[in-house]
Amino acid sequence: MSQFNLTGRVAIVTGSSRGIGKASAFELAEHGAKVVISSRKQDACDAVAAEINAKYGEGTAIAVAANISDKAGLQNLVDETHRAFGQIDILVCNAASNPYYGPQGGISDEQFRKILDNNIVSNHWLIAMVAPEMRARRSGSIIIVSSIGGLRGSTTIGAYCISKAADMQLARNLAHEFGPDNVRVNCIAPGLIKTDFARALWEDPERIRQSNESVPRRRIGEPHEVAGAVVFLASDASTFMTGQSVVIDGGVTI
């Protein structure tokens, strides 16, 4: 049996109605997992779940809307997953927000707190909700979608970069805590990917031209190019890997 086979495993993927999250959910289903589609809007989640069920068979996916800023909503996501599938084997913390572009000195307290709450605290909440069962079962993989912003400074998305660096440290800390119980925690750090989240960057012809010139691959990434790493980290192919940040950026950080 392939090390990448996920048959019998259940995955929650936040922010999975589009972009990297949606691509990851499809790829997890492709490798045999049951998937829970979650984002803020139920209709968007329903549409993706219907696509997955049409392709991989009815009952492969369910849709549970949840706002990552709402702790009760995240608990409902976990509860509904248990109700439908009985357990959670894989958690992909993909949802994030960035309501501010500009120098750090210009960010409001409300904007800064929203970035930290949505990109760090919500991951802490959701992990705390699913980790006990994984640790008790001595099996599980937690994947946080961070960013290369967590590895570099920025004059325009500094608060976002701070939050993504914190996600990497969250993974390192929890990898220490959960490792003895055979539960792994890793990050993925994408570069610029063609998603709605980054639309302001790649729809600007001059900015994308400058960006592409600095990337060894000379192009923007695609969501499916990150989804493969999600499958790797979710599967038995990565059982000796924890606390790490996998950079997928076309070589820009080298």
C-alpha cells in the first residue's frame, strides 16, 4: 500500500471553499480521505463538498461553515465532524486574514488584533479541540498553512508576516508536546500563489512582472502545487517529520 494512501482517515480543512484549501481538500479526497469543507459561508462550502462527492463518491465530503474568529463555531465544526465521520485524523489550518496593507506604524489596534486572532489564536483553539483525541489514539497530523512572510520582513504586510512567523513557532512548540504521543505538527510556507487571497498582488501587471523576475521559476504558484505537500504531511510518507516548515515558493527565498 502506498505511503500516501489516506483511506479511512478524516480531514478538516479550514478555508477550503477556494484556493489552497479547496485544492488540498480535493487532493486529500483523491488519496482516500474523508474531508470536511469549512469556510465562512455555508453555500460556498456546500458547493465544494458537492463537487468532491460527485467526483469521489457520495459521503466523501461534508460542509460545515465556521468563522475562524468564532470559538463556538469552531467547536461546532469539530462536533459535526465527529457526528458525520466519528473521528479526526488530519487537521489543516489554512484559513487566515490580512485586512491591512502598509507600514506597521499605520495599522490600527483593531486590524492588528484581527490578524493575530485569526491567524494564530484560531489555530490554537482548533488544535486544542482536536489534539486530545489524536494523542489518545496515538495517531494524527496537524498542518498549518503559514507563509514565506514568516521568514522575511515586509514594509507592507508586516503584521501578517508576524502572525505567520508565530504559526511556525506554534508548530515547533506543539511538535515537542505532541511528539511522544505520535502526533505530528508541521507548517507549509507558500510563496505567492494564484488565489483570491493574493489577488491584489497578481492582478497588478507591474507587481506581478517584478515578482516573476525575482523568482527562479519565473512564475506565480498554483494552489495544486501546495496541495501535494498537504497530502505528504498528512500521510505516512512524513511520519518522521515534525515541527518543520516546508517552503513552496518557486525558489524566491533562496
